[in-house]
Amino acid sequence: MVELKVKCSNCGEEVGTGMEMDEDQFEKALLKGSTAECPSCGEEISWGKGDVINKDEL
């Protein structure tokens, strides 16, 4: 299981989403309208499946 990560649109930092999945779970997941807060700048990031930057680690 790997924590999904997205990129902050404000400061460019990698942000952990708090969601952990394996490849099969990721393929089945809808992941629409999810949010995460950037610990570096405080920006609330809206993200979806296409925004995950570490898919290759699943």
C-alpha cells in the first residue's frame, strides 16, 4: 500500500493525501472531489485521480 500524493498548485510541494491504496484499489477508485491541505503553505488542494503524481509506485 502506498500513500497517494499530489502536487500543490500554489507552492509546488508534494502533498500526501492521507489515502493509501494498492494498484487494484487505485484502478477501481473514483477519486473525484477529494481535498488535501498542503503542510508547507496551507493551500487546500482539490484533486482527482488524474492529479496523483506517484501512480508508478503503486
